[in-house]
Amino acid sequence: MKNKFSIFMVFVLVLTLTACSNSKSSMAGSWVRNGDSQFKGMEVTLEKLDSGDYRAKVTKADDKGIFAQGNVKWRDVKKVKENEYDLYDLGDAGQWYEMTLTYNTDDDTLSLQSFDNQGEEGASQIWNRVE
């Protein structure tokens, strides 16, 4: 009986450690907007779709009421290379902007960056994982 209990506890420990390590190795989850933007505090939930792409929906609206709960905020989030993705971000006037997303595993943040027609950096966003 003691042997079965020990095996069970090791199994539980392995599952727990795997779940904890996967939480930071996957972008899926809830994210909150950081920085000095008018959208600071808005939250999205990023989900991995069956296709392998990601999509983010607003789960906590911004204070200005521009984005509503349930709005798709990021669509067609496609992997370009390790921890880098291209996506379309819904802007405050209802238009979609092409952006690059970088998943920073060291500090568990998402950095989004847009570029203008000449390749110059445009708007940027920082998102922190909701704990």
C-alpha cells in the first residue's frame, strides 16, 4: 500500500511541475495592457485555435468603453519564428493593423509593435500575464 501511495505522489508531483512549467512556455492565457496608454488595464484572453494560430478576445473592457467584452482584439496570430508572431490588432476606430508580437519568456510579457509603410516603428504595446 505504501508503495502505491509513493508512486501516486510522484505522479501528482510530475503533473504539477509540468503544469507549472507549461504556464510560462505557452502564450495562451489572460493578459493585461501595461504602460501609459489609455487602454492600460484592458484584459484579453489569448487562445490557441485548432489551426495552431492564436486569437485574443477582450475579457475586461477598457475604461473609455472603446473595446467591449467579447470583441476579437487580435486575429490571425501566426508564428513566424520562435516566440515571434504576425497578427492583426483591432484599433480604436475599428480598423485592423498589422503588428508583430514577441513573446518574452524571460519576463513573461507580450510586446506588440506596428510598422509604417516605410518599415519604421510605429505604435507599441506591452502586455503582462494576469496572475
